[in-house]
Amino acid sequence: MSKEGAVNAQETAKEILNSLSPEARILAKRVLELEREFLHVKNPTLLTPKIIEAVKELAK
């Protein structure tokens, strides 16, 4: 990806995040944290239950 393409992608991601509700922003942040946390885990299927847990926490 060119530098210009990367900048446009970053701006688009920022625009999307800014358009989310506060709850959705919290969830998106948590999902990103979980993805980073499980990035090098041998069993990445553990990620899905963690995301579901995060959603349930926000739904309370």
C-alpha cells in the first residue's frame, strides 16, 4: 500500500470510529485490544469468546 493509500485508510478508519456511538467505540477498542492480545496465541479461537464476553459486559 502506498503512503497516500495508508493515510486515506487511516482517515477512513478514524472517520468510522468517530461516527460510532460511545458504546460501540468502547466495544471496538476492546476488540482491538483482544486481537492484539491474542495475535501470537497458538489457539486464536479463544478470541471469539473474549469478544462475546466484552459485548455482554457492555450490554449490562
